[in-house]
Amino acid sequence: MANVLITNDDGYDSAGLLALKLAIERVAQVTVIAPSSNRSGISRALTVSRSMLVERVELADGSPALAVDGNPVDCVRFAALELGGVIPDVVVSGINLGINAGDDVTYSGTVGAALEGIVQGWSGIAVSQHLTAPWNEEMGASVDFAPLAEFVAELLPLLGTDAVPSATVLNVNAPRGEIKGVRATRLGKRIYNDVLELDFEDERGPRYLIYESRPGFASDEGTDLMALNDGYISVTPMHFELTDFAALERLERAGLPDPMPKGAR
């Protein structure tokens, strides 16, 4: 039976995390190590300039968890150091309030934690749920995360197989409203509509809002954003290999300038 670390970026007390825990503990050993408060949009940030408080807490069902005064990646690192009593085989991050699809994955703390599983040599799943209304602190209580959590539990046997090798993260997003099915997808292209809006000005200078407008997306078939728009769960395999190998070959053929001073050759 797999040892699964469950974490997130919304905080240990989120309804989405609890739903994942309840579904996955039926098929795997579960450890919960999650941030003590909301860390949305933190991506893969580490806490390196201070120590972190780790508290023993209870989830809403009375089960134990560890709450870390740090970021999602910190939680995964703690698990790798056996803080939870066992080193996991899998990290499942979520369920996030709001989707993490297309270009947004680079900003997501939910996805960042799952990618850290790859760094540690584990498999990973990042899980997010579209909302039916603008996000707020109370929204989690009104979203039924159970169906998506059960779906993720059924994905676990695929991890570590030829279909989903250990260096792969599955980025799972569920649409708003009725779910029509599931699609294997690639990452889509976001169209950001950021606006520079002056909030107020004080003696230190102006304060601006720039992220208030909802982004659009390119309507390309086969993408996660298009699947969500059509009412389907999207499952996107991702890896951590950022090297552009085609560009590397071109660069090698082109030749690089000699960094040695002429007199030293």
C-alpha cells in the first residue's frame, strides 16, 4: 500500500484537503502536512530566512495533521525528512479552491507542491476544482469536493506505471457544474486581462491592483482549459524537464564565444 502525503496551498483546515484525505485513506496510508494558513499563488517558494513552526492539529474529522508555518514545498520537504513518521511514495496536493490550468500552473502553490514530489523521487498529483462564484474565504464549505476526491483516489494505481512514470505529475482540474467525463489534455494558453488600477495613495506612494480581471484562454482543442470549458475533468501529465533540447543542439552547432581573455589563450 502506498504512503501518500496530502498537502495543499489553501491551509490544513480547507474542505478540499479533508475530502482528499477521506477518499485516499481508504486505499493508501495517509500523512497530512499542510500550511498553517493560505499560501495561494506561492508557486515553489521556499522558506529560507527563518525557522518554521510545526503544530500538531486536528482536521474537522478529528484525525491528526501537521500544520507548517511555511509554504507547500516546505511541507513536502518536511515529509522527505520523515517529519510525519514515514517517507511518502506519492504527494497529492489539493483540492484547491479554483482551477490551476494552462499557464497558471507556474504560479500555483498546489502544483508547486506536487512538482516537489518529482524532486524527491516520488509521483505526484495536483488537484483543483473550478468555482461557481468568485473566490472568498467561505467558499470551501459550499463546494462538494467528494466526487473529485474519489476520482483522484482511483487515479493512484496508475502512478509508477508505464502510463504515469515516477517523474510525472498529473495535474487534475474539475469544471464547474455537471461533469460530463474526463479528458487527457495538454496545458492550454491563458489570455490575461490584467488592468493597472490605483487602489489608494498614502505618504509612501500609490498602491495598485493588477489582478482583478478574469483571464480568458485560447480555444485550442486538446487543452485543459478547453476541456474544462466543455464540462470535462482535465488530466494533464507534466514533468520537470525544462531544458529545451532542440535549442541546445542549435546552440552547440552555432558555437559559443570564448570566455578566456585573448592574452590568456
